[in-house]
Amino acid sequence: MSIRTETPTRPRIGSDAAPILSFDNVCKRYGSLDALAGVTFQVNRGEVVCLIGPSGSGKSTLLRCANALESIDSGRVLMDGRDVHDRRTDARNLRRRMGMVFQNFELFPHLTVLRNVAVGPTTVLRMPAAGAAARAMELLRKVGLGDKAAQYPAALSGGQQQRVAIARALAMQPDVMLFDEPTSALDPETIGEVLSVMKRLADEGMTMVVVTHEMDFAKRVGNWIVVFDHGKVVEQGPPRQVFEEPTIQRTRDFLSHLGWHGESLAASDLLVPAPSGSYEHRTSD
Amino acid sequence: MDIDVSPLILNWQFILTGLGFTISLSLLSIILGAAIGIFGGVARTYGGPLLDTIVGVYVDLVRSIPVLAILVWTYFAFPLVIGESLTPFTGGVLALGVHLGAYITETIRAGLTSVRPGQMRAALALGMSRTQAIRTIILPQAVIRMLPPLGSLIVIAVKDSAIASVIAVPELLRQSQVLAGKTFRPFEIYTSAMLIYFLICYPTARMIDRIYRNLAPLGAS
């Protein structure tokens, strides 16, 4: 079975229009540690950009710099042409256009599942409670958790909590979704449900930046892969190039360290259903 | 020793007045203490180094001075500062509230710092301001987590209201003293006073415990 002959990666889209999110030589230091040492890449509207690389390589830090949860030392982050870290920029206004999903879910434990999703619209957008609840309910159904609305987060499994967290971010109707290792804290059996919600979101055209160790997801759903190491982008390109013909030794080392060999794709079908007909071994679908 | 409860029965309204003052003095000083404590706790945690220092000085001062001294100072010395005399009741509420506020400040601060930073990040990422995040996300969790120590402080506040008898607030202990002096029945009267304090404080403590047990899972992020 040769993977190389038929790779279902999405093409990079919208590259002619201005990028919705762009990182230009972003640097950030923690003491003597260069967390980010000149990171440059772009996210176009409708794209799924996956950030991969070893732990501690700066991927999560970069995500937090994207919505100004962390400051940067130099460089620029532009969201829709506006400098995120400029003092004159209203960070709150930009943040509500960027939904964020965290590794540890960070649901609000004292609020019901429904209120967790509605609290953004009611407090930030000053939406009336009834309207916010209706929107929240709709989103909970969308992530398959309509029946959990009255529960508290503690009563949910990790995968369910993360799906609520996705609904919570979507309730603000963001232009971009930022995912910070959304499946890293999950039991293996619940990873799939979260990834399939994310894939559906991607299929609907949501712009997504995903920090992940799920290489199958990155390869199938991503339009563009950015490989991090020691705070730098060591390689970026379409999934086909990065996963199958990595030009950089560091990328090859990282991928082989994760046990990534083209043939391992078959096992991963359990996680994300491939678009039908995308893979030769799935053409029977 | 013969026991004669008739002074209690004959003077029940006098004692009831005292009980009324004990309850209103306690409630108002708890409300004042809670207001100071929430403001102080939030200011120390999120208000920057200057506010932290200022509130810190207040907390250290109050915790190093006997509540009786604070009470006497508030009633007898503070009016000279403001050029306005205080009623015993107002002086009592102020002194007890300011005293309690220092302890609630530290309890709220401990609760706020125990909520993990990811909760603040999640709230900010939704577009909330820091104030909105503290009010709707962090503070409720902090209060739930800190209910057991806050419950102790509330019970202590009720008991400390008896100290206001020294500035002649007609609360339960003060009324008991007056009555005991008039009737020469200190045993019956002071024993009843103790019993009444117990009947207020014990159920209060149990009730707060129970509320905590029901809410505890909601404060665990």
C-alpha cells in the first residue's frame, strides 16, 4: 500500500486574499529561555493550520500570544490586519473573535453545562438570557450533548467536557478557533469524539489553528502544517510535503519519534472517519 | 442552690430585645465584614502591588490588635477624629465589621489564589474583562471553596458581638448583665444567655457545613 500515490490533503486555500491571522517574526522570552524565537507564518480564512512539534517547542505559547493572553517581546501578530499587541487595540474585542479551546477544558465548574456555553454571550455580548440559552442549546446539540445541558461539568467525561468547551467557544461566533492540544488530556476512547467534532467544524469552513500531537488529524484535516522546534518554525508546508517528504532532518526525527510511518494510517481510521473515497483502502465505502 | 426561673419569664421581652440587638449587630457586622473582605481579597490578589500593600497593612494592624481595643477605640476615640459622636450600635457595627473584614480578606484571598490560572485565561479568552472574569468566574469558586473557614468566621462574629456589651449596646449579654444585677439571679440568667448563644451558633455552623457539602464539587476546577 502506497500512501504517497494518493494523499487526501486539502489544498491551501484563499492564499491570494489577506490572511486572517499572521505571525511576523514573533519573539518571546521567559528569562533566559527563548520560548519563541522569530516565528513567522500565516493563517488564511477557512484554513485549518496545524502546529506540531515536540513538547516545549513553543506551540502553546504561540497560541496564547495570538489572542494576547501572553505578551510578546518583539514581532507582530495581526488579526484581520490589526496588531493584536498594539496598546491601542482593544484586546477584548479581538479575543471574542477568536474562540479558544484548552488542553484541560477549563469549563467553569460552578456553572451548568448550558450556562458554561451561555456565559460568554450574556456577559460579553450582553445578550438576553433567553436568547443566549437558546444559542447555547443549539450548540450543545451540535456537539451531541443536548441532553447534558442541566448537568454540571464534573458529571461529564473528559471528551464530553471538551465538546462543551468547543461549544462555549463557538457561542461567541468567532472568526477563528484556536485549539491548544485539545485531546492531550483525554482517555484514548474519547479522543475520537472530540476530533470528529473538530473535523465537522473544519468541513463547515471554520478557520482553525490546532496545536496537536494527533498526526492523523493534522494530515487529514489540516491544509497547512507548521513544525515547531525550540521556539522556531523549522518547516511548514502542505501536509503531504511535511509528512511524506519532510525536507528537514528535525521534522523527520520528530515524526519517526512519534512512530509516524506512512503505513500507520490504517489504524488511525478509528479516530477520524476519512472523507469517503479519499484513501485507496477506504474506497469501498 | 435553688433555681428560680421567674425573673426570666417576667422579663422575657427585655431578653428578647437583647437577642434582637445581638442578631442585628451580628448581621450588619458580617455584611460590612464581607463587603470589606471581598473588596480586600480581590484588591490584594488582582489590584497590583500598591493596593496589596495598603490592604496588607490594614490586615496586619487589625490582626495584631485585640478586638476589644478596636471596639473601645472606635466608640471613644474615633468620634474625636471625625468630630461626630457615634451611637453604641453604630460603633459596634463599625468596629466588629472592620475587625471581621481583615480575616475575611485573607480567606477570600486564599480562595482566589487557589483557583487555577487556566480559569482566568478561559474567561479572558471569551472576551470578558478582568472584572467580569473575577465576578462571574473566579470569585464564586473562591467563595464556595472557602465556605468552611468563612462559616467559622461568621460564627465567631456572632460570638464576638457580645464584646459590644462594654460600650453598652443593649445586646444579649448586656441585657443579661442588667437583669442579673436587678434580680440577683445570675445563675439562671447567664446560663440562659449561654444557651441562647449556643442555639444561634450551633445550627448556623451546621447549616453552613451542609451548604458546603452540597456545593463543594462546584468549586473544584
